[in-house]
Amino acid sequence: LFDNEATAGVDYDGSAPGSHLGVLLNPVSPLDKIHGLFLTGGGPTALDAVGGATRFLQERMIGFDWGVPNMRVPIVVGAVIDDLIVVNDPKVRPNAEAAFKACSAASSAPIEEGNVGVGAGATVGKMLRGSGYGGMKGGLGTASLRLGDAVIGAIAILNAVGDVADWRDGKIIAGARRPDGRGFVRIVDVLRKQAGEREHAGLRIFDEPLRSTTLVVVGTNVDFTKTELTKLAMMASVGAGRCINPYHTNGDGDSTFFLSTNKLKSDLGVSVVGSLAAE
């Protein structure tokens, strides 16, 4: 939720994103402002929960003036991760009422991190689970950077098939676990070995469409156009690509959103803000 409208761009490098109205963030769309961004678990069946956030804004007369008395039309972009295998109950998923309650409970307090909210059912390192290498929980994390009056903040929801490594030294910090519990295997090393075996007899991967999505939202107060924010989203995606491997696979729905509250005029520019956003 924004104090006012926000300008937004998106980078869809995943092959199977689950989204609601995300096409409106394309630079050729004439709508250059949105009123909310809704992230949820529950797979594609939970996208209708966006309606709860839309109703919350409508009741507060937030949205575009459509020329109809006493009515506003809020644009709420939605994005979803699939965690249905973790939940394992078709009745347990967010609905519009849950989204409305989430909006009602929103505050400016520090964002809770870990297995909460959209990250509650997120997992990571599951690409080789068919070969006996178990994955582990993912979740929601945040980071921010202040540059004088400029602010860059990021939220990441990790629900990836790949490993997660510290890009500074390459050490795996989350991912596919060894059957004996003694640390991690490096997924790409296993893929290389199995792919080289005769007739690929041992190559069994989990990479079904829609099943693995890492969602990243980066926000700044620096004023940018919608086209510039699209480029910034592309640059920010590189940050996740440094840490997640494999990333942007055929089944991933990876999506990176970049938002601006447009409150600060600055000469920092796209290349500087994009580089620091990726960091």
C-alpha cells in the first residue's frame, strides 16, 4: 500500500509467472500509476484474493476517478507463489477476506521476516528432490540502503528450485540437502554429472511450470518514469541471479517489480540506482 500512487515497472524473466494485471506495467500501457501491490501464496487459485485489497482501497476512495460519482477504481497488481505441496490442503489458501484483513493490519513498523505472509510456504533447493536430495524452507527477507535523502528498499520471497549462495564467496547457504544431512550438494554439479551419464539414466529433476517463483519487490523514493523503472527491474533481477542457481528455469515464475513513490528528484540516474538495487 502506498501513501499515494506509485509508478511501477516489472521484469518477467521467469517462464511461468502467476500475476494479476501485471501486463499494465508494460511501458506501452498508458496507465503509469498503481495503488497497491499484492503478494500471496496459494498458487494461481489464490489470485482472486487480490479483490480483497481492491475492496480495501475502494472503501477509502483510493484509485482512479472513473467519472462515476462516489467511485474510485484502484489498480492493484498481484503476484503469487505456489506452495500447495507444502500446505497439502486445498482448503487452506488466502482469499479476499484474508487480503482485506492484511491491508487493515498494515503498518509502518519493521517488516516481519522468515516464514510469514507470502513467504509462509516458500521452499528452496527442490530441483533434485526426485533424486533424493531434499529442499528446505525459503521465506521472506528484506534489505535497504540509504544514500543521503535517497532510499532503496527490497523485499524478496524465495521459492526457488535452485540453491542460494553468498555471491561474494560462492558458499551455499540454503538449497538441496544431502540425504545423510551433512550439508548441501551443489545442484549444477549434480546436473553436470547426471547429464554426462549414459542415456541420462539418473537425471530426474523437479521443474514443473508455475511451481517455483521468486518474487522481488524493490522500492525507491527517487523519481523515475515507468520505462526507467522497467529497466531498473531488469537490473535488480541480476542481484537475485548472483545468488540463486539455477535461476529463471523453464518452470520458474520469477518476477521482479520496481516501484517509485516519486518523492525525490535526484541525478543519481538509472545505472547507479539499478546497480545498488541489485547489490
